[in-house]
Amino acid sequence: MKRFFALMLTLALLLPALPAMAENEAALKSVTVSEPVHLIGYLPLYVAIHEGYFAQEGLDVSVVQATGGAHVTAVVSGDAFAVIGGVDSYALANRGSKDPIVAISACVNRANVYLFACKGLAPASDSDADMAAFLRGKTIVAGRYGGSPNVLIRYLLKKVGLDPAADVTLIENADESTVTAMLAHGQGEIGNGGEPQISEGVTAGIWEEPFVKFPDLGDYAYSVIGVKQSTIDSDPETCLAFVRALLRALKAVQADHDLAARILEKEFPTLTPEGRQAALDRAYEDHLWSEDGVITRAAVDTLMEVITASGLFEGEYAYEDMVNLTFVEQAAQ
């Protein structure tokens, strides 16, 4: 009987609060962001979710993985509000589109792709001649055709004087997360990736430290938040709320390395503590994350020069058509 009365008392205390709790839940607008693969480079996005920055802006943000280029088509089809990816992917998807994807905030401001070779393999130096000699005849796990890693690899091959179609074998896997298993089972000699793949492979003794660091290209619109132009026109309030929360996370990641490490552990629990620390050290050393969400003209120009040189893009482009910084500017006020 005492238990019954205790239960009734608990319910009496909770019932008045239930409408308010339901109202708070209903007040949050559900928003989906599509990502091509789960990467440490997207840490600011995860920070904004876990630390409640999005919730404080009235948004309930979830992230879904969509491999094989589906992260972009998820936005085109309306299945996702936003996509995190490269401006190059948007440029390819926008061809002939009446409702193009437009970048509204930066996240990863460097080309977050590294090349690593199976243990015991390495170029004699980073000169074009030595790099060409090393890469010639190799099988490279390059990622899906048209994806940012694939574009960068083709750019490098042409830069050092090699023909991607004749001088190497490119395995164009749709799912970037398979690189570790492929090299571990002898399905390639060179792989590409970012963290946590790099730390995983080094720890497991599959490959050496990267021999090419594409972040060295400088400012590069590698991972930006993109939405459809129609979304900017019809729902600017949600766009602004999203960008405001993301900018807060970008600043938090720069200022609080312990916070970054804590969220990193939540998102990548299977990584060893050493692997997580190595990943964070690499990110900070390479200035991976944007500090203010601004997508500079130089960052877009460098990326578009790379995709043009790779042979995957032809024609002209206009920075003003690809980037809208209205929300970044408003959020910074």
C-alpha cells in the first residue's frame, strides 16, 4: 500500500510538468544533415549536437550517413535539410539544376585528405619526379568517382605527370569507410582518408604515416554546410539558427580542446585513447577547422582549380552563385 501511495504521489508531481515537457519537445524543429562518412573532421557539427547548441536555437539536429554520393542527392531530393561536403560536389550536382545547392557556412577549411601507403612503402622524396616514380603502377584506393578524395588524387597524378587511366589502377570504392579493410586484405597499396582511418591503420600496422598531406594546399572549401536555394528563400530562420549554433561550436572546438576530446570519444568510442589524441593533434596542427564559418573566395578558387585540373569539371563558375554568407554575417553580429 505504501508503494502505491508513493507511486501516486510521484505521478501527481510529474503530471503538471508533462505538458511543458511535451511543449518543449514539440518546439524543436527536426533537421537532418547528410554526411558521406563519419569523420573526425565533422567534429564541430557533433559538438553542436551534444552540447545542445542546436537545441538552444530551437533545432533537433540528426546526422545520417549516405555513401556513394547520396549525401548530396539526399538534399536534392528533400530527404535532408542540409549536407556537409565539398563545394566541388555541389558544383557537379548543380549542373542544369533550377534549385542549386548553396554553401552557407564553412566547417572543414582544409582539404582533409591524406595518402598513406602499406607498411614498408614510401616515395624517395616529395619531388614530382620521385612521387611519379613511386605512384606509377600502384593500385590506389581512391574513393568514388567525383568524390573529393578521388578528385584530389587525380589532380596529384596529373600534377606529377601521370595519366590516371593508364599509369595507375584506381579502385573507386563508394564507401570511404572500407579503405582500412581493403588495404589490410591486399586490395590496394595506397589508400586515402582522414581521421579516424589514419590512426586506425597506423595503430594496426597496416600503413605508414601519410606521405601526402592535401591540407598543405591551404584554404580549401572541403566541408561546408550546403542547402538548396529554395530553402534559403523559404526558411531563412532555420538557416540562421543552424549557422549560429555551428559557429558557436567552431569557436568551442578551437578554445576548449578538452571539450573536443570528450565529444570525440562519444562519437568514436572504438578508437584507442592514443588514436583519438593523435587525430586531434593532427587536426589542430593542420588547422583543419574554420574559426568563423567564412568561406573565402580563395578557398573556393583553390578547390575549383583542383577539380578542373583533375579533368572532372569543365566550364566557368561564379563564387557568388556557390556561396551565400548572409547567415554567417548575421550570426556574427
